Amino acid sequence: MTEHPDLPRLQRRLAEFAAARNWGQYHTPKNLASALSVESSELVEIFQWLTPEESARVMSDPSTAHRVRDEVADVLAYLVQFCEVLDIDPLTALSEKIDRNEHRFPAPKD
């Protein structure tokens, strides 16, 4: 069985992949944010003309599911690289954002 990857290991693999190809020079915050936007748009494109019902079943078609997984991977890769360049811990950033949202949008009282 393949070991489940963790964020630090994936960050290292992405950094090693880019370094081996001398791509670090292109990994500026601006370029990575742009690439993240492009990849997010490619994910949206898969769903663009689907009904809500069709979009809920998108993973049942193997070829479409493969495209969705690839685009999710691309989005995550660029987000992880973006965070690395700006020294942002994405899990801490997410946790802090959830904390703020819990205060901004309290759950209704029963």
C-alpha cells in the first residue's frame, strides 16, 4: 500500500521538481498566483455547462473524474508553491480563517 503523502513531503517534492528544471526563477508570487488562477479556471471549465445534478455526479465518469483530479492537483500544487515562496503555512492560515469565520458567522441558536 502506498503511504499517504503529507504536506511537508509534497512541498519538498515540488521544490525538488522545480529545482531540477531550474524553474525557481519563474516561481515569483505574481507568476504563481497567475498560474493558480489559470488552473482554477481549468477546473471551473469542466463544470461550466453542467446542471447542478450533473456536477454532483461528475466523479462517476472515469474520464471526467481523471480530469477533475488532475486539475485539483494542479491547483493544489500552485497553491503549495505560492505558500512556500511567501512563507505561509497553508494549514495554519486555513485554521485561523475558520476561527475568524466562526466569529463573523455564528451558528444559529436552536
